[in-house]
Amino acid sequence: MHDTLRTLKAEWAKLRGSSHLRTVWILPLLFILMEFFIFQYRLLGNGTVPEELAQTFKNIQVQLSGALWGGYFYPVIIAIVPALIFRVEHRNKMWNHLGAMPVSQARIYLVKALTVMVLSVASLVLVWLLLWFEQRFMMFAAPQIGYEFYGLAIAHVLGWLWLGSLPVMSIYLWISNRINSIAVPVVFSIAGILLTTMLTSQTVDEPWKRDFIPWATPTVCVLQILHDADAGKKANFMGDLFTEEENIIRLPSGKKVTTWQNIPDDELFPPPPPTPKIALASYSIIVGLLFMFLGAWDATRYRW
């Protein structure tokens, strides 16, 4: 236990002025600036706000915390931070030195994994605080819209986002430990964003086969929470690129044929029930721990 605390203290000493610590606060700041200047800024200076526009902005923070932050910014954080946290050892070729110390490589790996988890939680807490600060500013600058802060709903979304990201975060830790390259996890992250956007925008017969893909699980968790909070409309910004048009049949040749029916598609072919939340939570915890301990076991193997 004493060795673990000393290892943890040494790891946290490396955070001072480090690039992975800067990533934790820079990306949330970029997110809140983008969210403000694209969605909130237009309300400043307006004497009256139409009822339709006011309803649109009612759940905008809850929706964007899941769709914009959870769909694009957070996947980059959980890919970059593990790569940066192993970069010190890779860059300075310190693995032989660490192997000669009276601390096992597995313990060092698990301490780094714990550090990454704490940093990911810190980024989510910072996002919540920035959204709260933005809401207080908007209440002062644009009181005509009756701005409310759904802090509990946002915390619920961010909490499920973190829980659903445990499997893919553990995979990135494993990759970052073995590969001396920041580009590799970033490429995996971008491919995962595109794959998730394509899969979550379509209805599948057996949702669990899609939901248990590690890259898709965080988005699936968020979409379910947004749906429960009545903020799920347009939660997947790029999803329309992969969604089939209503009342359109695409022939094998690529030609589109318009059809007509007096019963909506969602009533004629009702979507299957979503994967239960308890199943998503159990999968995230079990698979996340499995990959983490596999990565710790692999860290004990000899490095060439």
C-alpha cells in the first residue's frame, strides 16, 4: 500500500505543467466557447424571444452536453490523455529504469489508469461548472428567455457518459502503453466517432449487438438519458447523413422511389426495445475492468 501511494504521488507530480493536464481544461473551454457563440450569443440584445425559439433553448445545455461534448470533444480527451500520460516514459526511454525499481510494472500501469480516470472525471466536472457559469451569465444578460439550469440532468448525462466510456478508455490505455505514438489513439478516436455516428443513427433489429461495441457504448448511454430527459431530438448532429429518408425506397441501382402509406413507419415497424440501462452499466464496468487488468498483465511483459 505504501508503494502504491508513493507511485501515485510520483505520477501526480508529473502533472504540473504537463500537456495532458492542459488538455483537460482546454477542450472543455473550447466546448463552452463554441456552444456559447453558436447557440447562445444570438439571444443577446433581443428584447423579446419567440415562444418557439425559447422552447428550442429550453434543453439546449442538456442536449449539447451529451451531443456535442459527449459525441466529439470527450472521445478526443479519452484518446489523447492516455497517450500523453505514457509519453514521458516512451520519449525518455525509461522502461528499463522503471523495470529495475522495486515497483512492479503492473502497479505503475494501474496507477496511470487511475490518473487517467480522475482526469476524465475532472474534465466532466469542469464542463458542468462552465455550463453553470454560462447559465448565470445568460440569466443576467438575457432575462427575457427565462433561462433555467438543469444541473441534475446534465450531471446525469455526464455521469453515464463517463461510465459508458470505461471500456474504450481501457483499450486506449493498453494501446498507449505499448505504442509510442499519439497519432494511433487519435486515429482510433476519429474512426470511432464516425462509426458511432453511423450506427446510432440507424435502427437495428438487435440493439445490443451495436450497443456493446466499446466505441458506441458512451453515445448509446447518453442517447438513452437524453431521451428520458425529453432532450433527445437532434442529439446526433451528423446522424442525418446516415439516416434513410422517410417514404423512400432505394433500388439496387441507386435510384430512389417515392412510396405512400397511411400508417407511419414507426407504427408499422415499431423499433425494438433499447438495451436496458443495467445491462449497459454492467457491461461497461466488467469490460472496462477486464481490459484494464489485461493491460496491467501485458505491462509486465518484456519490452524490446
